[in-house]
Amino acid sequence: MDLDIATSLLAWASAYGLFGVFMIGMAERFVPILPSTGFLLAIGVGASSGAWSLPSAILASTVGSLIGCAAWYFAARGMGDVRSTRILARAGRLFGLSSERVMTGTDVLQRKSTALAFSSQLLPTVRLFSPAFAAIIGTNWRPFLTASAAGILVWNAVFILAGYKASYWMNPADTMLVSIAIYGALSIGGLGWVWMRRPAI
């Protein structure tokens, strides 16, 4: 994220306090052009300047993002089983999979849903679309949102803490380099977790 955008978001959130942090956390789920890394770093910088406490900022951003995640899940679930099955079948055909194989894979993914829900929140872009996918394959909402909450907490806390600490140690440009490094590390970690937990179809 451009530093000017992150600075603007920080200024806006500061005017509204923790409610602003909450709203930014939720907006990230609906506006993909706002990558979370930049504004989470900015929230951490805000905590270092006394705009809000560090634990409160982590909690507010996590709750906002989780509500956005839940909104996507229940919106997709509202399509119903018939439409969801059609979407899965069409998606499967794009990859050369039969309807039977798609349904078998869906059953396996449902059994692995908790691990996948957590790890998906550590993968850029995937974390935004995983709620809709989970709803379409029929994942139970309670374990999905619980595991997603844990993943969101890890993602948000890491970047907010990075922004908080980096504000004392380095200049803004270096802070963004730290963001890129953490971004890559979490992505690799999330992919590794998915690989270890991959279902055998």
C-alpha cells in the first residue's frame, strides 16, 4: 500500500478512535484494493503515538475483519444448495473435473475445514474469498468462523505489532520493507500449513 494512503487511513481512524480501526478492519473485506498490510502497519504506528492502546487496536481490527468475513460467508450461503452445487460443478469442469470428483473433494474439504479456515487467513487474496468458498461447499459456520477468527487475529496482530515496533526503530520506507518481508513469511507459512493439511482426494 502507498504510504500516502496508509497515512490518510491513519488520520481518518485517529479521528474516530477505535471505531475507525474497527471500520477499517471491516472495509478491507469489501474493498480488495485496500490491502490490509499497509493500514495494519499504520494502526500499529498509531498505537505507538498513543492514538489507541495496542491490545485494543488488535481486538478492534480483528472484530471488524471477522464481521466482514462472516458477512461474505452468509451472503454466499444465502444462494442455497442448488445454486452452490451448480457453481461447484461449473468450476470443476473448468479444471477438467467430473461432478462426482468435485463432490468427493467437497466432502474431504468439509472434514478439513477447520485447518483450512485458519490457514486461508494467512494467505493474501485467498483470505478474502475463503468465506464465500467455505459457504458454497457447505462448511459449518461455527467451526469455520472460529478458526477464521484465530487466523485473522494472527494476521492482524503480526502487522500491527510490526508497525508498533518499527515506528521506534526505522523510517517509514523501511517499515514498508518489513511489511513485505512479513507478508512473504506469512504467505509461505500459510501455504506450508495448507500443504501439510491437504486432503487426499
